[in-house]
Amino acid sequence: MGIPDEQIHPVATGRAAETVAQHQSPQDLIFWSGWFCPFNQRVWIALEERGIPYQYKEVNPYKKEKHFLEINPKGLVPAVEYKGKALYESVVLCEFLEEAYQSYQPSLLPVDPYDRAHARIWIDHTSKNIIPAWQRLLMAQDKNNEDTARQELYEAEKKLSQQVKGPYFLGQDFSLVDVANAPWAARQHILVEHRGYNPEGAGAKWKAYVEKLSQRDSVIKTTSDTNKLQVIYNRYLCDEAQSEAAKAIRAGRPLP
């Protein structure tokens, strides 16, 4: 018998389902997706922002099916097949799309090399500081751990917000820094409802920033119905999830 996580709703719903239906035709780029995964949604947002042709294929990464493991030996979403060759890791894939589809505009990284490097620093900050604290708060099972994780999250978010030019990280242009953070903005309500989180705890600038991210059309178009997401996150809230991210948090390891 498989683990309970295998029994997730099998397909995207709501606006995300409409987006899936528009991307069923064969393309050079096959996007292997798990509708529920925020790391996965990063790539999906980038594809929609850039208008890159892709074929959407849903996969349940918990089942570790043979064909998908050949694409990504880690068995994790997101992954892509590009002209028959496989790639994975969300930030790597977003940067790959920048390089492989340069004729598709707008670009999500600045032209200037310094500005590109600056953006990458804050993508790295998100990956190493914001998301791990977010996950620790989500999975905390006692008040002390919850309070500590919440404060760590506020501090990490406040630090990034001080770099935001507004309304987006680079100003008017939506960028990969925004892509890196947007899926968690779309899931912020989970922490608000269950973990005493308030975006104002990270400051008014952060609150305005995540509100803008969650309202972005590419984010709305790649987010499934709240009730389906809640089922997924209920297992994290009671510390029963068996995702690789959940296992890493329990073990005190970096996220995979």
C-alpha cells in the first residue's frame, strides 16, 4: 500500500485546469507538473509570463513511476523534456527558459550583468531563508517552534522587502525574483489561518509586495482551488506529509 500522500487530487482545478486544457498539444518542451507544488508553480508562472509553447503533463511524484524517474532521478517536480532531453530543479529551469527562448519576451532577468547578479542574490535568499522558515512554521507542532519559525520568516521577508523597488522587485517589471516568491504568496492564507501569521509582521512593504504577487494573472492562472490545496497542506500542518521537503525539515537538512 502506498503512502497517503499518493492519494492527492490527480489534476489541477479551477483556473489552473483551464490553463492545463490550453497546453495539451505536442511541443518541443514537455512540462512535467504537479499542480499542488509551489516549486513547480515557479516554472509554470515563468512559462505563462514568457508565452513559451509547452505541453503540460501531470505527474504524481509520490508514486515514483519508472518513466518519470528516468526524467528526474530525484522523482520531484518540476521537470521538463526539451527536444527529448530532461532537466529539473525549479530555479535552474527558469533560467534555462531565459536562455533557450530568448526570442520570447519579456525576459524575466535584467539585461545588465550587475542587475542580473543582484536578482540572483535575492532568489538565493528566498530559497535559503524565506522558504525554509515558511516550511518550518507550517510544520511546527508546539508554540515555541511556531513562534521561532514565524519570527525567522518575518525577518527573512523583511530583508527582501527592503530591496523591492515596487510594485515588483525590479520596479514595474516582473522578474524571476517575483517568480521565486509568488507561489508562497498564493499560499499565504494557510499560515494566516493556521499558524498566527500576519504579513504585516514583515512590514507594510512586504504586505503590499505579496498582495501584488498574488494578484498577478500568471499566478492566478496556475493556482488550483483553495479547497484542494488545503487537503495537501493539512498533512503538513499535522506533520504527517512525506514529501522530500517535509522530510528535510524534520531532519534539519536543507530543502532538496
